[in-house]
Amino acid sequence: MTSERRTAVVIVLNKWDLVTDPDERRQVEAAVADRLAFLSYAPVLTVSALTGKMMQRVLPALRQAEEAYHTRIPTAALNRVIREAQQAHPPPAARKHRPRILYATQGAADPPTFTLFTTRPLPQTYLRYLERTLREAFSLGPTPLKIRVRRRGE
């Protein structure tokens, strides 16, 4: 799967000119969203190569995906966003102890890879929240992100 390879993705639905019924369009869009839920970060473009309709959106989307894929974020900015995310929505407590992110760093680009240094493990739901937060804060739209968690003392 593409998401396992961690490559930037743009989904292009061609022959959109043949789908004229609004209900059918909604059904196709819902089916694509369902089948490709693991690529929820990827934009879905509807085009018609034959007529050229909406084709002008493809190249800018590919450029944005490539740019996001190579993004490097300064450590200070990254930690500010992580700190604000924790303040707005703290991680859930497990057995009376709430995990805390001590600091974060970007270890690599291609794709952007972040390491969070924590006091305890973070639940997957919280990691998804942090991924959405980072994606929005740094305009990382159509590229996958890797988030690694390292506990203090490991």
C-alpha cells in the first residue's frame, strides 16, 4: 500500500464528465473515501482528461504534495505547536498517570518524520490528533507523516 511506503499521494478521478447525476457523484465520492480511508490526507481531484475540465488542478496538487513531502520544520516551532496541542487537549490519563510530551524533534524529511519524547506511551487516538494538528499548523496536507514515540529513559 502507498501509505506503508510513506509517499505523497494525489488521487485523481478521471472521466468525471461521464458522471452527470449528482446522487451518483456523491456515491462515487463516498465509495472512494471509504475504500481509501487510509489515505485520508490525500486530496481527491475530479477531472476529465478528454475535455480538459479541471485538469489545471492536477499539477499544483502534485507540486504541493512534493513540497510537503520535503518539508523541514524548525524544532522551536514544532515544540510550540505540540505544547499548544497538549494545552488545548491533554492526552488521556492511563491508570492515574497522564502521559506528557516533553519535547519533539523532526528527525527526517521524505516524508516528514517526528519523534516525540514522552513520559508514558501515547494512545493511537492522541497520535491521530497530533498528526491532524501538525498537518494543519504546517500545511502538510497531501503527504504522509511518521510520528515516533520514545519514552524517557529508552
